[in-house]
Amino acid sequence: MQSLDPSDATDLRALGHRMIDDMFDHLETLRDGPVWRPMPETVREGLRQPLPRDPTSAEAVYQDFRALVQPYATGNLHPRFMGWVHGGGNPAGMLAELLAAGLNANLGGRDHAPIEIERQVIAWAAEMLGFPADASGVLVTGTSIANLIGVLVARTAALGPSVRRTGAGGSGLVAYTSAAAHGCLPRAMDMAGLGRDAMRMIPFDDNGRMRIGALSRRIARDRALGLRPFLIAGTAGTVDTGAVDDLAALADVAARENLWFHVDGAYGATAMLAPSLRPVLAGIERADSVAFDFHKWAQVPYDAGCIVVRDASCQVAAFGAEAAYLRREQRGLAGGGIWPCDLGPDLSRGFRALKVWMTLRVYGAHRLGEVVRQTCDLAAALAARVDREPALERLAPVTLNIVCFRYIAADGDLDRLNADIVADVQEAGIAAPSTTMVNGALAIRAAIVNHRTTCADIDIMVDAILECGLARAGAACAGTGNKKPPVMHRGQVYREASRLGDVGANDPLPAAGAGTRAASLP
């Protein structure tokens, strides 16, 4: 008989302890290393292997992880990762992943403690949002799927449960969201069988908020055409600038027009944990459903998306399972009432609730709310620094934690210049902002999400942008075009020293002025 359990777990147990120690060392030394580094082709080739037919020792596989995977991760643990709205994770959540894997629970259904943990997490989410205590919900991979669930629940509420058998063809359903909304909303309409064109993209104002008048006019126009409006999707934290729609006004329109009111709060919804920010989200408590991610501002390790629905019967009507083998019993393991598979599309579901539960228990809602507030304070400080710098121009208002700006030069292609500056700073390992488009101009986008980020990190990033911008603008004036600027940041020192063999792949970034051979390069 074959079992995958070792006959003697001594060596594997010791390796497991070392893995935990190594990951804590990694967390404690994040600031000493580059934010991100390009993956060499030799590393990519090292990862491209045929299906392993024979066993490899766990020790050897772990060493491959250390050499080929860990050094080339996304970088969102690092305090100067500001490119996308990625949370920084947390140590308690990391350990929760180990515990969850040890239990290997399937949270599709049945009567067991892990499902009770998820139910508790959903109850806490409902409390955070100001929803009733009997609201329903389920954890999913992320807000993209949570928004799809929101659309499907709204579709079933509009057409009745029979739509699950007959489909929505010819129903004439149309929905409304901001032109600044995330692309997963029209994609959800696509996957729901309603078509992307059925999602009306409503213009937004100078503050990035959906225009309420334009929304009302479009609803009236669609009704006059014989179509059937059924859903308004507001946004709490737009992807480009972090704007928040006037959720209270949207709730008023939805109530007046008898439409389902959904909020895409991918990261912004957790601003409800910060008392000083709750007024920005006023009206979210009136939504019929809210989608958001615990793995963003709440700092839970990936992945941990969530959908909360005010009326549980609507969610069950959209997803309730009917298969005979999922029959519920009065007693035994098949008990437990409504199962998670009655609330979403997944039957096989991992125990992602444990890392959310442990994060909320270990740190508490107040401390997590302080993290949200401090990242917004840092964004305000960054905006003030940008406004003070003659070479920088802010391109959008700052509502929460996202700042969009650009480096300006006397002449030349500013979009190309700023894209190159961002790539320079990323490849140097100093910081990882990203780019987006704001009013037709390419912007440097800094999304401050990580609980480890400080004012010093903001200044390091801005200093690097200014230095790269000055070098590139000067190179362009001298006729060198897109040639790499002749600057050597700490991250570039690190990368060059690594190439020359002076430091290893897992060595920390040398301090400014460190004596590597690369430091003396021109």
C-alpha cells in the first residue's frame, strides 16, 4: 500500500521548521532587498521542466524554491511596492495558510467547523458594511468573481429563479456603471450571458465620480426603448485614481427606479474599518450587495475575495444546489442547512476563511482600520510632495490612497518619458509604481496599500523618479534618445553586483555606498 505520509517525519518536520524560520527572516529583511527584479532567462529555463516521473527530495525542491521562485516574486510584500492595489499580507495570515493546508478542508458544504469560521467572517463583513446580521455571503478568489456573483444574483432577482433553466436571452436586461469602473464589471455581464453592451458606461466628473444626472437620463432612455434596467453598480475606489462614487445618490436612484444596487468595493470597502473614512463611503450600507477583497487593504494573504448580499434568499435563489448527492440531512455530516455551494458557483472550496479569521482576530478591526487611515495619510503626503516639486505634475484628485502624477519636461514625448521612468525605477529595484491613463495622459500611479510603507519610502520613490526623469530628459536633450540614463541607484548596484557574482540571489541589497565592484561603475 502506498501512502504519501513519511514513515519517519523527523527530516520533513525539521525542514518545515526551517521553512517557517526562513520566511520570517524574509519578512524581517524585506526593506534590505530590491522591490522587484527581472527574471533572467536562465531562471525561466530552470522552471520549465517535463512532468516529474520520480520522487525528488523535499530538501532539493525547497532549494529550487529559494533560488528560482522567492527572489523573483511580484514584490508586493515590500514597503515600496506601490504599483497596483496589492495588499502586503501579514505573518498571522501566513501561518493560517499552513494550518488550513494541514486540515485540507473542503468548504463546499457539510457540517464542520471550517464552514462556521467562514460564516463568522461573513457576519463580520456584514457588520463592517452596516448590513443586517442575517445577510449572506461567501468567500471567493477575488472581487472579479464576487462582482460576477453580484450580477447573477441581481439577474435572478429581476427575472426569477426560472432564468437558471431558460436563460436570459431576449430579456432586454441592461445595467449601469461608471466609465471609470473596473473592466471586470462588463466582463461579468459577458459571463452572465447578457453581453458587454448591456452594461452602460456612464460618464464621470472631474472627481472621478459617476454623473448622477447622466445615469438618470440613460435609464429613462433605455426604458423608452423598451429595455429593462435591473442593476446599478457603484464603485468604492476606482482602479485608476481611487475615486468613490456618490453611493448615497446612487442608492436613491436605485430605490426610485426599483433597481438592484451593487457596489464594487474591491479595496475601498474596507475603508469602513477607519472611522474617519466612513463618510466617504456613505450609502454603501444601503446596497443590495457589495464585493470586496480582504487581500487588499485588510492585508490578508492572497486570495480572499468576498461578496455580501443583504437578502440571503436572493443569493440562495441564484445558486441553490439541487443535485441528489448534495442532499441535506437532519443529522450527521450532511447537515448544516445552507451550504456555501448554495451561495456561489464553487463546490470545491479551500479554507481561505481561516487566514481572514486569524488576521481579524490577531490584529483587530481597529488596528486594521489604522493601517487604512495611515496609507491615506501617506497618499496625502505624496500628493503634497508632488505639488511642491516643479518637475512633477499631479493629474487627479486624491480621494483615498492613489496618487496619479507625471514628470514634466520642456519638450518631447511625456508619455514615453514617464513610462521609461517607471520602468527604470522598477528595474532598479528601488520602488514599483505603475502607469495608467488620466484624461489622455500617461500617469505614474502610486497606490499605497502596504502596512509597512513609511514616509521615508515615499521620499525614496519620489527622489528616484526625479533623478531618473532628470537623467532621461538630459539624455534626450543631448540626442541620446531612449538610452538608459547614466545613474546607478542602490537597486542597480545590487543587480550589477549580482551579475558580476559579488552577491548571491538571496543576499540583501547593499547599503548606500557599499563596496561592491558595481558601485564603482560609471
